[in-house]
Amino acid sequence: MKIRYEKLLLLLAFTCVLPKLPAQVPAAAPNPASRPEEIEWTWEVRPSHVDAKLPNVLLVGDSITRNYYPEVQRQLTNVANVYLFATSASVGDPRLARQLDEFALMENVPFKVVHFNNGMHGWTYSEDEYKSAFPSLINELHTIAPAASFIWATITQVKTESSPGPTNARIDARNSIALTFIAKAGIPVDDEHELMTHHTDQYEDNVHFNTAGAVIQGQQVAQFVRAILMKAATVK
């Protein structure tokens, strides 16, 4: 009993001389300009085997882009190394530029072509805010891919509208806003919206297209990318 008592006294004495732990640092307040959705995500894919002799192509978009990415990759086999950056962050959200910066830093490759789309998320941002922020998306893509040619993909329509989620009237408005900047920048347009108006039987849910629909989209994306690459090769 004496030994146990002495051990207890030693433990208490040691505890008394421990340095006082610093108070926990409070979490940083969220950026007031960022309005996250209930579920936020990023999805980044690089080729499993990068061929240094081939040009690098980047697809930027959301889950719809993610769905047609495999077909684009298949179509451009032995033509290009195809990368994907997909995110739920919308134009207007300051996280988007940071995400693109981190992706470019991680991959550290020069992109020859960037095919991009944004507008199916961020419905708490008004169309005025979307318009105000859209040039920053173009500027950011020029920053991470200064030598690239660009292709803008229009936002596809939805099968069933929701509030405060996507409605086709708001999608039309965002497409119109985007096209004003795209036209000024001289960027070619891959009109995925018009394409999929002819395939309204290919929805798998209210927003996304099924595998067959994604293949249709991916084939058109690949055609645009291939044309840009062929033109660049001719110029050389």
C-alpha cells in the first residue's frame, strides 16, 4: 500500500508541473462569398499512362463532364493525354480558382487544349453574380494553361426543374451570359445544350444523362478537341 501511495504522489507532482496547454484556436470563419451546397466535391483524374510525346488535354466541368470523360478519353486514345477536373464549385464561388490552382500545381503539365463548362451548380448565386464572376473563370484558366486553346461547352438542360435548384430558364440565362464573354474572347463553342435537346430520352435522372447519352456527349467533345489539335499541328 505504501508503494502505491508513493507512486500516486509522484504522478500528482508530475502532473502539476506539466505546461499549460494553449487554448484551442477557433476555426476560421467561412468566406462570406462562398455559399456551399449540402454536398460539395471535386473529382480529379489523370491518365493511367501518360505519353510524353502526346499533347495534354484538360476537361473542366461538373458531374456531367465527369460522366462523358471516359468516352472522350477513349476517342482520343493515342491522340492526347486527357485529364479531368470536375467540381461542384460554381462560378461566383472563390473556392473555384483555388481548386484549379491546386489541381494545376499537382499535375504540373502544360495543357494544349482546355474544354470547360460551369453553371449547373451554385443556384444560390444570382445570374448577376454569375455574370460578374464569369470573367474570373476565363482568367484563371489562362493562368493555369497559358499556352492552351479553349473550348466552351454550353450547360445542358434538365429533365425536371427544382427550386432552389436548376430550372431551364436559369440555365438558358447562364448560357446567354457565358456566351457573351466567350464570343468576346473568340473561344469556340461546343453546344452540348443543343446536342442533348435531340436526346431527351437519354436521361438517367432529372439532371444527368445515362451511359448512352454520355457517349453521345463525349463523342462531340472529342470531335472539337481533335479539330483544335489538328489545326495546331497544321500551324506548326
